[in-house]
Amino acid sequence: MEEEEPLLTGSINRGSGDYGSQDNGEHYHHEESPESRRLSYSATDDSYPVYKDADLCIQQAVVFIEDAIQYRSINHRVDSGSLRLYRWYYSKICQWGLGFTIAVVLGLAFIEKPSSLTYTSDIRFKPKPWEPPCGLTEGIEMVCLCIFILDVTVKTYLIGWEEFRMNKWLIGYTVVIAASVVDWMLSISMMCSESLRVRRLIRPFFLLQNSSLMKKTLKCVKRTLPEIASVILLLGLHICLFTMIGMLIFAKSDDPKKNGEWETYFKNLPKALSSLLVLLTTANNPDVMIPAYSLNRGYSIFFILFSVFGTYLLMNLMTAIIYNQFRGYLLMSVQTSIIRRRLGIRAAFEVLCCPGRGHTSTQSEGHVERVAVNMFLQVMDRVHMKSYWREAIIKAAQQFPDGFINGEAFQRLFNELDKDFMKEHPPKPVYSSPVLQHIQIIYSHFYITVLGNVVALANVICICTVLVLDSEKSGLEKNNFYMEILNCIFILYYLIEMLLKIVAFGWRGYLSYRNNIFDGFLTVLLLAIQIAIFITYRIPYEKVDPVPGHVMALWEMVRLVNMLIVFRFLRIIPEIKLMAVVASTLVDLVKNLRAFAGILLVVYYMFAVLGIWLFQGAITPPSNTSLIFNANVENKTDGPFSMDCGTFEQLEYWPNNFDDFASSLVLLYNIMVVNNWHVFTDAYTRYTTEWSLVYFVAWWLTSSVMWVNLFVALILENFTYKWDRSNALSVEDVERIAYQSTVQLIFSFPSHSSLIKEGKGNDLI
């Protein structure tokens, strides 16, 4: 289950501004005013409102339970009209509509000036892009801004003014919308001729404020920044120290033949600093030391010591710090969300057990608060939740013999939300025929799966052998006769295996296994393509040639068949424990790292916009284009153009530029990978100023150092957790683990029992 964006704040701590989480780690303590408090039940509340409408009680309980399921705050208006508006706001169509609006407003950067609508970004051949007329993108943007205004208005109404004033994200949301509207009005007044659009830089805020997971991630990064800053400071001292030592060692010599290292890498302080900074990422290794190393092998010690202390010690220390800080913070976030769920469930219990009780009534000694099962079932029928959760909770509620549920039992009912759906396989069919009984016994055995994997492996080996033999042949030269025979044999085996498994498990039982669905789909597809080959080319024989008039040549159809067979070989992954753990880790990361991908998208977006502002049109191709194709021409042209080996121009990196939004994103990605990133920094320092290096170093620190290390830390955490849990289990048990992995636990907050057992369940953030 995914945690949706909490609409309301302050269920745990209103001062934090992020729905119950706080940065200073203090425990929850504040007094609520009658105006700010809408309805916030807890186990210690002593006063209850008067209810005259039982349907309103049910409606409130429904909303509180939905808040608990989605880990939302319960501090919101609870009158009938507000609750209807609240549920409408959180309906799928509204949330999808808001998400689509955010995607549209972010996507405008691709068609706004400078437009990315060209087939190439190479500045030597790039045609003039289509520019939208003034008012087109502005009109779309204004519609999106109106939707955002409606969004913040609804949120403010539902939480009230007092809550709004304490919510930094909603205040920031309002400020960003206002700034965007003002900038939009300036664009219209200037007939879209302005050079800078400030609102493009702040658009990613719309994405951030709409996701609580991104907010949690940002707060985690914020808490980790002091430790990261300390390591970065050490890195800076490390680089400065070795820079000074390097400038002393590689000083200018009276012998011009010994000045190669000084001339290329240590000529001045900025050049020496940038050379060692790039060496820290190993992008220019061993180039940076070759001139000195060729003179004396002892010079290599300087560069090796620099890399050992910087690259292998300090950089890995940063990964360890990020891993430790991030893991601890998200564990506390899990606890906060658990408490938020408990508050929602308790609030639902209070409104169901106390309808009609007067405001001044007091509890008599020994009185036990209870909820009628019938009323609870009415609530569950109206709650939006997954069907298997609903069935499990209703089934548990119907087990109470007296027809009433007390508070503790009410909380336990919703422990079902912490469990994953365990699919039960239908019973096998019962046959009276001895032959069918033997088939059922044989093809239900594990060794049949092993045999199928062996056959798939043999099939892949045959394909690899043929590919090696035919690697240098064209389509007309290839002889597909033997490949067709092999394909027919293996497809026949797969078909027989599928049919006998259907007999053994039954149709429903066969489809209840995901591996069988995967195998069966590929088998049917392979059979269909093979039949198409027979129809098109008749029975294959040795002299058959591809006919150009056909829709698809024979060798292309055979290649498609073989690709599908290679995919079928993936069935072996779940049968090997280590591969199963690795594959499940990868799947979990893909499913649950949307928050990290979203923040990385925000960072990319902002740096791309800044890059366009700073460097648009800075890189220009040489006027004498013949120099591009003549590597022997010396650098005698005017301006920054250079044809030295390894430079931007010699490597023909012309498509990497900041001339439009799409090419800016690609350039930033190339720098994040850090391979040859010094080529880009060198080019932009030559074409602009040396201060441009600040931009590229800032991007390297943000993307490659911080975000890549964060991603590595999460992979380590997820894999370690899964490996520890599966170490004593069989492969089948690994596939049937009842609870999700750590990363999924972090983002779904499924289970809190282990936290309670460890004594951590009472901690508030």
C-alpha cells in the first residue's frame, strides 16, 4: 500500500509543518485552541460532542479509518458537507487530475522557448526549432495555476486558518503560486519576449508539495547535511593540501622537456585544483600523471596517495554516513506514521461508541466503551480499501460472540492492514483415471520445474552457438534450416509441458502461479509465430530464402522467436536463492523509489533551467568546419576553439549543450556519470569564464556525491534485510514472505509489531 499525500497537519506536532514529523526530535506536547481544533480524538479524551445523527457518526468513522489507512492527519473539519468535500478531494480522479496537472506544467519546459522540438541537439546541424506562438503555453500554464489555486483553497478550508498558518509547505505553496502568477502577468505584458522566466525555476515545488514521501526524503537529506558537509570539508582540505604539494613538486623547470606536468595540469592554482578534483572522480586517471610518471616512476606515489585517501576513504565514508543517517531517520518516520494510524483508528472508535452521549456526561466507574458489530460492518462497507483487507477485517469482527467490540480489540482488528495478501492456490482436480493420476503426480513434482529450466538452458546454449556461427553473415547468407528444427523441437516440449501442467493443476490452479502464466504466455506466443512461419514459408527446408515481398523475412521471425526463448530462460531466477533475492530487491527498488526519483527529477529540472540561463548559446561551432575533420591542424584559430586530443571539439561533443531543456537534461546526466566530465568543464571555462566551474562542481556534489550515494545506501539496506530474512529459508519461502522488504516497509509502513517489541513504538518525532 502506498502512503498518499497527507492533506492535514498537526496530528502529532503542528509546529513541524509536515504532518506529524518534527526535526528536533522532541516529544509531542502542545495545547489546542477551540478554534484550531476540529476533531482529534485520542485515548485520553474526556469530553465528547453531542451526536444526533447516527449517519454522521458512520460518515466520520469512515473518513477516520481512511485517514488511518493512508496515514493522514485527523485534524480536519468533520461536518457532513466538509467530509463529503474531503472524500471527493482524496478520490482517485481528483488526485490523478492533480498529478496530471503537475506533469503538464513541468512538461511545458520542453516546448517553451528555447524549444526542444528538433530531431537533433547537435549545434552544427540543428534546424531552427518550432516556437509556440505567444499565449499558447501561457494559456495552458494559467489553467494549471487555476487548478493549483483551487487545490490550496480546498486544503485551507478543510484544515482551517490556524492550521494553515502553522503549515510551512502550504504557505510555500501559496507563495509559489503567487510568484508564478506575477511572473506570468509580466510575460503577457512583455508579449512573451522576456529572457528569463523565474517561474520555470520554481515549478518543481508543485511536485514536491504534493508528495509526503518526497517531503520525508528532503527532511532526511536536511538532517544528513551536517555530516555530509563535514566530509566535504575534509575533501576540500584534502584537495587543497595535495594541490599545494603538487604545485611544489611540479613547479616550472628550466628544462622545457620536463614541464609537461606543469604545463598541462599544474600551471596555476585554479587549473591544479580542477585537475585534482577530476582525479578524485577517477575521470582523468591515469592521464593526469602520465607526463610526470614518464620522467620518474616515483611521481606516481603522489597520485596514488591522493586517490587512496580521497576516492577510497573519504568518498566511501560519505556513503556510510548517508546510509546510517538515512536509515535511522526513516525508521523514526515509520514510528510517526504508525502513531498517526493509531490516532485515526481510535478516533473512529470514539465516534462509533459514543453517539448520543451528552457533552457533560461522565463515565461511570467500570464502564467499558464498546462498538456494535452491526454498526462497524456498516462502516466497513463504505470505507475505500483493498478488498482482501476488508474481507479479513469483517471476518475477524464477526467472531465476537456478544456483538460488541471494545477499544483494544478494535485496534487489533486493523492489524490486518499490516499483512500482505497471501494468494491461496485452488485445490488440484481429482481424477479417477490412473493415467491422469500419474501425470498429476509427475508434473506436480519440483523436479519437473528443474527439468524445464535445464531444457531452457539448453535452448539458450543452442541459440548462442548459432549466433556465434552466424555473427558475420547477413540475412541473405544465413541458413535458418537447423535453427528452425531446433526451435520446433523446443517449442513442442514447451507446449507439452504447458498442457500436462494444466492437466495436473487444473486450469485455475495453473493460472494461480505467476511462473506458469509467464511460461504459458511465451509458449503460446512462440507457437503462434512458428505457425505464422509455416504458413508464410511452408515447411522450412535448407534452400529457403527470405522473400522481400513478405511483411517479415524468415530470419527476422526466427530472431523474434529466439528472443522470446531467451526471455523464457528468466524462469530460472526464482529457483536460485541469491538470484531470487537480487531480483526481488531490484523489483522493490523500482516499485518504491518514486520519492527519490521525484526529488532527483526536481534537482535535474532546476539545474537544467539554471544551465539554460547561464550557458545558452555559449558553445558555438567553429566557422571553419574543415577543422573538425582534420585532427592534424594545430590550434591556431581565434577564440576558444581547440582541436587538442581529448577536448570537447576533438571528441565532437557538440550535441551536449544547454541550448534547450532536453539537451540540458542529457548533459547533466553525462556529468552525473562523471566519465569525461572534465571535458565539459574545460569547454565551458574556455567558452565562458572560469566561474562556470562552480556550477558543474555544484551539480557533481548534488547528483553524483549525494544522490548516488543515497541510492547505494538504500540498495544496501534493502538487500541486507532481504538476505538476512531469507538466509534460513528455502527459495519458495523467500517468494512467500508475508511482509515486505525494508525499503517497502519504509515507504508503506506496513508493520509496527517489531518496533513495539524493540521498545521503539512509543517514540514520537
